[in-house]
Amino acid sequence: MTRVWVRELMGWLAASALALIVSGQVAASARSELLFRDGDSLIVALFAQSSSSGGPSHWAMSSVLFLPETAVFTGLDLLLPFDVNGVLAASAVVNLLMFYGALRLVAGRRRSGTSPVTWALIATAVFGLLAVTETSASRDALELASLLLTTTYYSTTVIAVVLSVGLIRRFVAHEKRGAGLLVALASVAALATLSNPLFAVWATIPLIVVLAALALRPASRSRMLLSLAVLVGGTAIGFLGRIPFSAWIANTGAGYAQPELWVQSVGYYSQLLGDRLTTPLGVIGTLLTVALLVFAAIRSIRVHEPAERVVALAAWVIPVLVVLGAIALGTHAARYLQPLAFAPVLALVAAPRALSIPRLRPVFAATAVVLLAGSVVSIPRLASAAQAPDADLTCVTDWVDASGRTGAGQFWTVRLPKLHLDDPARLVQVDHQLNGYAWLVNRTDFDVGEVSFLIEDAQTVAWQLPLDVVPDGVVDCGRYRILDFAKTPLLLGPQHS
């Protein structure tokens, strides 16, 4: 095995250790709620579970189809002897490992005087540091790096954006197989847009700005413009590819744009930033992000090669344009601002110069020992978080499985028990008036027509049931209650999303 391949292998092993350490730390915090239990976070697991069962599928999705995420989750589920929480934990590690791989592509080929593997690892470690500063259970906190560990919050879109920057960088650098790089760029853009149109906002539009600006200079103008054309073409193909899935798309996302609410958007994101700054870890994470943005802006001025400038500019132009765009469109969702977390670390791999450190080998050896020890400790931490007992959930799933009947619950209440049932169709997702809530769920669930029990918890909106209907009994399952209507089944109302 050549020295180059040994170096690359060592990079992947070190990245695996980093992924385990970061995943273990995040899973051991309150952030585990998003990894294993949050209603939004379970769509990929539910979708994969339904697809694997071979039953009829007529899904009501958001504007995001989660196609790559579902493929990865399904593959892990088939390969690993884990329960669903174990697969969710493995997905977190794999997502971080894929992020390293994308950064490694951005760092470019190794040349004399460069250390792309080392800098890709440093960038991954910095991103991981951002993730471990995020410890709240909120899905809408300004804690953006740790969202990559979930299966739901656009992990493959993040990877696709970084891959696109890397493919453009390598093409502009006049690397061999230029045609292959362009085909790969078009494919990534098409698949990412097909699955999640947010790719166009996070990657296509900002990179059009970057490439168009750099095309004003004669150096590499043709390659800049050709990259731009391929990126736009791939994105357009992705949008066209969404047409056959239109029956599954319950919301195109157009309604999320409310430009008239831009003032409220400023206030909303400012409040999230203020909340982030109320904890020492939040302050550290925020300062690190600001430092990376400043570093990216400085590096974009100081680098000399066009390929390096593409990466350095992308590192700060992408997050700046995304934040401005999110405010201009009047959005109110922290997850849309994820480029603030992942894009600035691109500056670290823009110009991966070789490190000049005395006695470098002992430093690397010590780092390897620390990573190995950290990963060994993190495996049981991650496993413990994934296998944490939930007596209340078990009470519900055991009762439903034993009943052999079909019940219902509202979105934030029903999704976790639904995922853990032997037959997820035994729980139907409804609103407080028992109308079918066709949102991130298989519409075939509603074919049952009626239900004979309801599940509720603290997140459940007060039911509006017929006045003459009272439950035959109430089953107490800790944070859950099961209202049993075995003698008077409840009819489901019309579907809506």
C-alpha cells in the first residue's frame, strides 16, 4: 500500500473516531431528544420502515422528499443488528463521516507543501466542537451544527452543498477527468434538488454569485462559467424530477415565503441569537462561528489560486446570503440557517498548506491516542443514549400491540409510539377534531375509517369530540394517557395537510 493510501486511510479512521466522539457527546445531552424522540425527527425512520414493509405507500411529504436520507437509513437498517434507535445513532455517526468525506474532496489533491487530509480533519473537528456546544432539546434553537446528526434536518443537503463546492474547486483547479467532475456536479445538484429544493437556496444561488464574480477575471473564466452552467443545469433537472413526485408533496414550500414579515423575522432570529448567548457554551459556539466567518473573508482576499478563492468565498458568501435571504423571505425556522454552521469551516480547507510543527510525529501520535481513547469511551455513551429505557413509551406500545385495534393521536404525540409499534398503521395521525392530518405520514393509514382509542400527552391540543361520547376507560402510561372508546368507535374526518 502506498504512502498516499495509508495517509487517506488514517484520515478516515481519525474521522470515524471524531464522529463517534461528537455523536456520543451530543446524544448524552438533552439534544438526544432530536436524535431519538422528536416528532419531526422521525419521518425518515417512519418512511424507511413503511418502504421496507412492502405495503401500499401514498405518502404526504413536505417540500422535502428525504430520498438520500431514507436510502442511507434503510441500508444501515439492513446491515446492522440494531433496533430503530440504534440505527438513528449509527446514522448520526455516518452523517459526520460523510461530512468529513465531503470536506476531504474540497481540500483537493495532495501536492507538495499541502496537507489536505490533516486540514479536512481539523475542519471536521471544529465543526464537531460547534456541535458539542449545542445542548438544548429545542428543534428551533440556533444550534445548527448538531442538526447534521439527525436523519431529518437536511443532512444530505448539507453534504451535497459541500460536495458541490469541492467538485467546482477541483474542476477549476484543472484536475484530470474534468468532464467526470462536471457530470458528478450535475448529478449531485440534480439529486439534492429533487430531494430538497432548499439546495437551490443554500448552494445554487450563492455559488452563482461566487462564480459570476470570479468570472470577471480572465484567469479560469471559462471554467468558472462552465461550472456555473452545469450547477444551474443540474438544479433545473432536479426541479423537473420532482414533477412525478407531485402527488407526494403536500406542501411545495411556496407558502413559507412571506416577505411582508421580514421585520418579525429579524426579531425572531435575534431572539434565537439572544437565547444562544445565555449559556457559556452558546457564547463559545457563537464566537467560534464569527471567528470562522472573519477568517473566511480574510482568506478569500489572501489566497492566490482561483480554485482556492472559490472555496474561501463560498465559506462566507453562502451563510451571509442565506441569512439575508431567510430574513427577506420572512422565514421563522432556525434550520434554514444551517449554512452558518457548516459553510464557514470550508475556509479551513481552502488552502490546506502543510503544517510546520516541530516534532510533528509525536504530536500526531498523541492525537491518535486521544482520538482512540475518546472513541472507545463514546461507543458505550452513544449506545446508552440509544437504549435509554422509556417506560411510558413501552406502556403505550405494549397496550396498542396487545389490543389489536387501531387508535389515533395528534402529530407531536403519536409519532414516537407509532414508530415503535409492531404495526405502525395501528396509530393514525389526526388533528384535535379527528380529521386525518396528512403530513409526513402514509395516507393509507386513513383507510381504516374509524378508531377505538386516542393517545394524548402534554403536547395534545384539547379534543373536540361529540358531546355524547365518553371513554370507556383511561389507561395511565406516565406522560401518556390512552382514552379507550372500544364500545363507541370514533369516525375519522376528511384529510388535510
